[in-house]
Amino acid sequence: MIIDWLLSKAKRNYIVIIVLGYFLFPLYLLPMIIDEGDLKPLDLLLYYDADILYQMLAAYGERIRSRYFIGLLSVDLIYPFYYSLLMALVIAAIIKAIPLPRQDLRFLVLLPFVVLATDLIENLLLVSLLTHYPNKMVFMANIAGVMTFTKWLMFAGVLVVILYLLGVLFWQKRQRL
């Protein structure tokens, strides 16, 4: 089962290697997608509606829209898998470190994959909208904005879970002293 595999791989050396590789994405690969001053990718916004989406696509111009399209199907397709695996391994490592193991916490290692799913759906919607541009697909554009918001909400939820687990770990270790 994937939970057991993640728990078996949740070792410091694996996590350190993945963390080091992670920085390649935000520091080098992702900025290459849109490298024009004030322009940002839609998927970095917290939320947008169809009006904002189409204003931004128009502001990108043909060259940036093309690069964004390619980026969504390459780097931004790999990145969600990478950060989801990293977050799942961090959660698994914390669960393994809790002195009194709690079987009911094991399922939490799967939460980062909810973020992965929302990110992939968001990317697919954006690819579709870019493919059909300049034709406006208002409903789909609004759904893309909702998926972007959902992705960030789920991401924040995973961070809260990590903080909660660290609190449980700290509390249990303190109780044992």
C-alpha cells in the first residue's frame, strides 16, 4: 500500500535529497516559464475569475502564452508530483518519530496527494483555456480560478497538518521526559 511505502521511505537522507532537488523548481525552472517583469502565472494567484484570467492572458502576449502552455505541460506537470511526494514524506517522517505511534494518523500521508490532484486539474483547465484562446470559455475559466483557490486551501491544510503533527511529536516527547 502507498502509505506503507511512504512510511518506509521517510528517512532523513531521502528527504534531504528531495529538499535539495526541490529548490531547482522555484529558483530556476518555474521562473523560466514566465520571465517578464510584473507578469505572473495564473496558478500563483490565490484566486481569479474569468475577467482576470482573460485580462492576464491578453497581457501575456503570444510569446508568453506559448511559454506558459509549454511550462504547464512540462515543468509545472512534474512539480506537483515532486512537492506532493516531499510533503508526504515529511508527514510520514513525523508520524514515524512520534514516540507513541498512532495508527489513526497514518492516513495523513495521503493529504498532499489531494493537493496534487487539484493542481493537476487546475493545470489541465489552464492548458485547455490557452489552447482555445482567444475564444472565451467563461465557465471553465471560473472553474480554473476555483481550482487554484482549492489548491492553495489544500496546501495550507497540509501545512497545518504538518504543524499539528510536530506539536503532537513535541508534546509526546516532552511528556516522556
